[in-house]
Amino acid sequence: MPRPKRKNVVVIQMKFWLIPGRDDDVICYLQTIPVGHRASAVIKAMRGGLMNEPKMPTEQEESNSILDALGDSWI
């Protein structure tokens, strides 16, 4: 691996084991990225995934969800 040209760079090596049939979406995504640009694509996907992390429902939202699931039988 070539040495980074910038100072103060953190290098983390990773290896992914992708299983066809289970990880097809990731395999297809990575096949569309040119070899020299995969690290930046993974970083972009990770940041996007972290920003779209689902939030825990509030107690009121959870109660409403349970009541909605019961339908008219709870009235």
C-alpha cells in the first residue's frame, strides 16, 4: 500500500467478506465503483448510513402504534 501523501492521516485496513445471495446489494454497489475510488465510496456510504440512523420511538408514539395495531377492538 502506498504511503499517504498527507501528514496526520489515519490508515485503517479493512476486509469485507460478502456472501452472494445475502449481500447482493453491497456487491452490486461496490462493482459500480472504480477500484481507486472504493475507499471514498465506503466512507461516503458509512457517513450517509450514520446520518440516517433510525431514532427510537417516544413512549407516546409506541402507545399510538399499539393502539393502531389493535384497530377498533380497543374502543
